[in-house]
Amino acid sequence: MRSALALALALGGLPAALASQPGSGDVPPGTRVRVSAPSRGISGAVGTLTRAGPDTIAFTLVRRGGGHVALPRSAVTRFELSHDRQSPVLAAGIWGAVGAPAGALAGVLAGVGYSAQLTDGCDAGDTEQECRRESDRTLRRAVSAGAVIGAVVGVVAGATYGVAHRRARWRVADVPLQVGVVLPAGLTVSFAVGRP
């Protein structure tokens, strides 16, 4: 009687569990994925999906020589799908905005250093006040020019870096939890239940 009850409970939830299970049809081969399976020593491995069966996820790594990895779904704790990369215009804008003040600061420091290296700029007949005024004018010009040139270089360098190193955007996909029931007669029933 207990065996019949266990079988009825296991089979009663089977259609609903299988209907909610993501299979190979949901994620086509060739999709860029990021997988974590800590029990297998894999954390955030990025690759190209080659197969997503009911019990196995297989992908080719982008790094580490492009090796092929096949993992049981039960070992996978996080499965993410690529949403493409960040827009190149947005990446250039963000990193250009970071580069501008950094470049301007470097330019100001270079301008101060440059003006300190110049001679005092005093002619033989100039008074101390005239010499100080000329020195201050030279410092202002060097600092201003350094800030402008540094900001332009910072924007260009930041934008170039941003376009070259755009962030990938990821969304978490459902990884099914494998559940199995072994009945006394030696019959095994297993099914998958999706988990967030």
C-alpha cells in the first residue's frame, strides 16, 4: 500500500514538473552562457552552449584553451544567458566621463611641474612684483593648458577603453532540480523541478 502511495505521489507531480523544465529547446546551441558549479570547481565559467539535455549541460569554454565541459544539471547552481554586450556608445560615454577628470588632474599636475621647471621669467630690470606677476601668469597658462590637454586625452583614452572592454549583460536562467524516487520493487522514477 505504501509503495502504491509513493508511486502515485511521484507520478502525480511528474507532468507539471516536466512541463516547467527548461530543455534543450529553450536555450539553443551557440548561446553564450555563464555557468557555476562549485562542487566541480567551476565558478562563473563563460562559454558557448553546445547541448542542454534533461540531465546534462555541455558548453565550450571561451577561455582556458576553449575546452569542452559537460556537467550534470544537478551540479549546476547558477546558469546565466548572455543578453549581448553593453552598447559601445554607452560604454564610451561612461569611460570617457571617468577619463576626463582623471586626465584633467594629471594635466594640472604636469602643468605645475612644467611651470616650476621654467626659469623665473624675470628680466634684469623687473621689480619683484613684476617677476611674481609673470611667474603667476606662466603657472596659470601651464595649468590651464595641462588641464585641457589632459581632459581631452582622458576622454579619448577612456572611451577607447570602454569600447574595447564592454560589459556583458546576463540574465539568470532556470536550472532544474533533479528529484528521484526509488521504489521497493527496484523501479526508479526521476523528474526535474525548476528552481530559481
